[in-house]
Amino acid sequence: QVQLVESGGGLVQAGGSLRLSCAASGSIFSINDMGWYRQAPGKQRDLVADISRGGSTNYADSVKGRFTIFRDNAKNTLSLQMNSLKPEDTAVYYCNAYVVSNLRTGTYWGQGTQVTVSS
């Protein structure tokens, strides 16, 4: 079994910062691409940022220059540093990873962590 567990969400004022973390555990051979997605109420789940195993990154235009994604391949962890937060960043944030496993190789999702930015 493979699990992704997020942490670090919470309530913050506009202009503040939060760091989200995601830890992957279980029967893992390796992890390829990892990413953060978010879903606001009544909206679809959208990509925030993703990162390849080699460290290549990709960001949604709305977060460029404010968010930084990084990972630790040795520890199977993923993080998202979020600065200059805006009320429109309010959403449930989900960790995503493509995991090579002897049980099931494919895409896994975390349970989500709530981020709320007050104005």
C-alpha cells in the first residue's frame, strides 16, 4: 500500500506564508513526477505546481514568483512554500505523485489539506 499524507495547511492573513508538506510511504520503488493541486469550492481541481524527479519545475501562472515547489527524493517528500498569499489561494491542496510500486504503479493522491487566506 502507498500513502501520501499532507500537512501544513491552515488559516493565514493575506500577505502571509505557509509551507505544505507531503510524505509518501509504503511499498515504493521510486517516485517520478510529483505535484500540488488545489480545489476551491465549486471549482475543478487545478495544477498549482509540479516537479520531476530530476528537479524540473512547472508553475501555474497565478502562483509564479510566490510559490516554490521542492522535493527530497531520499525521503520521498514534497513541499510547497507559499508566500504573499492571497484570498484567491484559498482551497483544499492535494499532493499527487506517480509512484513505481510492486503493488500498483500509477498516480496516487493525498487526502488534502485546507488552506484559507483571509483578507
